[in-house]
Amino acid sequence: MEIRVALALFVVLCGALGGRALSDGAKRRAEALRYLTEATRRLRVHMTSMFEPVPVALEHAGCELFSTVAQAMEGGVSAEAAWERVRDRATKRGGILDSLTDADREALDRMFAGLGQTGREEQDLLLSSVAEALEIQHRLAREKLKESDKLYGTLGLLIGLMLALIVI
Amino acid sequence: MGTLDRLAALLPEEAARGINARFGKLTQVGLRANRPVQLSWIGGEALAGDALDANKLRSVVTALMDYSFYAREAELSQGFFTMNDGCRVGVCGRFARDKGEWRLTDVGSACVRVARPVPGCVDAIIDRINAADGLRSTILLSRPGMGKTTLLRDIARQLSEAGRRVAVADERHELAACASGVPTLDVGPRTDVMDGCPRTLAIPALIRSMAPEVIVADEIGGAGDARALADAARCGATVIASAHGESVDMALARPALRAAIEGGAIKQAVLLGPRPGAIMEVRALDEGGDARWKYA
């Protein structure tokens, strides 16, 4: 009987932790999107107001991901090609982008595909629209986070309890 | 990585081999669509590799721009952009007018002019500029490609090292090759550089804000330049400048240079040629303009 109770408690704990892990993913996504939105705004200033070349502006945008893309541009690689190299690593589990959705990543794909290719005005428009898209995604992520925080936590606990009852 | 290294990495193998074989002496690399790469050095030239197709040429030029067209837009409308190490890339091709501005839309050819500091290249004449009785405002005259910018840079460095406060109006980024406003080429320890700013704005701003003893400006030519230099001279600064012109008479035929010389902004001329870096003559332009010192 003691073993069953211990097992039931373990199952409840696992359920609660599982629920929290799901809600943590949503939290990480919201934080990553906020971080990327701010970095994109800084990138816009460095490029269109300070006229820094793309690799320098990426380095100065204060974002680890952008710095990695800048380093991948060394030796005459375009921003788009450098981004393709970096993206796969960043979207793997544990990478900075692992919590982002396809829609979030699409904004970044669009930005790197056009980065540096046109004149100042067009670059300004591109970076503004990407920052705006990321901000919208961030807002949605925060709304989802509010819901999922309660939902996944409670759901995890309930599933755990249910399984515990079955076990007992 | 310098411009020639980058170019060698971007070009097809055979052209890259040509660059690497003459790395230290190249003065110019010509890239033309559907033509081999042209390598030039003092006293010679050669074509290297197969014809460069138009797409490859475009990708090389875009890569040299660090994929940052927007950052080079203003320079490109004048037909060139300057690399971080001071090398100037001239571009030709199709230009179109957009919202009142001329914009490069297609690249047909490019010419990379190699900037190479030559410390000591003005040793022979520095005493004529930093003379015992004081500094003498000087203009370097030659046809294109004779090394005016290289000499000007060394004059700035030597005057600065001699204790003079030097200010450089480096509109085309070639004299000091600034990266993020900081010179990458040696222009001396007492030198301030205003990078990328039109000379007509940079010279008065430098006079007001940096209190220089010497103002250095490359490739002057417009009436605004002449006015700014004359004004700097009236403020007590010594002017060291360069301009295209094969002789003093030819320089005087250009209204802006005539105004600068007759306005007293320039006291002597240094004529360069017939080969790059060679100093032919220093000629006094004040006191009747009769004094001449031959060098080659």
C-alpha cells in the first residue's frame, strides 16, 4: 500500500511538473519575442540612422542571435545565407528559438532575406514591419501565456491526480 | 581582412591566383562583366582568369559592400564606395533617377583602387611644408592615379608627429579609412578626422570645434571647397589639399582652384608624376611664383 501511495504521489508530481514545463515553453516564447522585437528596433537604428553595414549593425544590436549571424557572415556570406546556417542550430531543443512558432520564425526569415539588399527607405520599412510583426506575436504569446499558465498547471495536476486514483 | 584578400576569396580561382601572385604591388583591379579580371601595377598590367559573368560580378560587388546597399547609397550615386581599409571601389553600369536622386540599378563594371600607406613617401618635401619660417599651405597636383591621397596621408601623419594639431576633412573615407569614425590608417597622434562629411561642411566645423593648425582635404574641386579652404586660411589654419591637374597652369584654369590660390589659401604647389608617387617639382605660388624646386 505504501508503495502505491508513493507511486501515486510521484504521478501527481510528474503531472504538475509536466503542466509547468508546458507553460514554461509559452513563457520562454514570450520572452524570446520581446528580446527579438527590441533587438530588431535597435538594428533598425544602427542600420538606417547610423548607416552601419549589416554585420556591424547586427553586432551592435545587443542580441546574441544577431551576433551569431554577423559572425556567420564573415568571409563574404550574405545575411540570408548566414541566417540559414544559424537558424537550424537556434531552433533545435535548447536553442534560443526553440520555443518560437513557425509564424514567429517567418518574420525573422523575411527580415534576413531582405537585409541590406535595398536602399535606406526600403530597409527602414522592412525592419519596422518585422519589428511590428514580432510585437504582435509577442502580444499574442503573452495572452496565451496568461491562459496556459493556469490551464497547464491545473491540467497537469488534475491528470496527475486522475492517474494517481487509477494507480491506487 | 583587407580588400584584396576579400577580393581574392570572392573571385574565381584563377583570378584569385593572379591577385595573390602580385599581392604586394597591385594598384588597381578591374572587374568587368563578361571580361577577364584586369590586374594593374606600377609599370604593367595583365588579364587574369576566364570572363567574369554578370551575376558573379554583381555578387562580388555586393559582398564587397558587406551586403549593405543602404549604407553605400549616397556614395554609389557618385559612382563609388570606399572600403574600410581605404580602398576605393568605382562602379559603372546603369543609373536611374528615383525621387530626384540618381541610383545605381545594375553593375556593369567595377574598379578597385588599392590604398596602401607608404610611410615616409613625403620625406623629400616635408621641410618645404613644415618650413623653418612656419607651415606653408600646399596643394598636391597630378593626374589621377599618381598617389596624391597617399602623399597627403603621409603629410598629415608627419605634421601630426611633429607636434601640429591636424584636422582631416575625409569626405570619401580614403585618407584615414575610418571604421565607425575611428581611423584605421595612421594619420598621426594629433589628428582629428571628420569622416564622410562633405568638405564644405567639414572644414568650417573642424575650424570651429577642433582648433586645428592644419586642415587636410583630398580632391578639392568645387567652388564651395575653395570658399571653405580660403576661409580656413583666413582663420589662421594651414591648408594641405590635393586636386586633379597636370600643371599649375591647368589647375589655375579651374575656377575653384584659381579662387583658392588667388585667395591666398594655397602658397605652394607640389606636382606629382610621371609615375605614381614620384614628386616632380615644388613651386611657390606666392611672391610672384618664380621659386621652383625640381625633384625628378
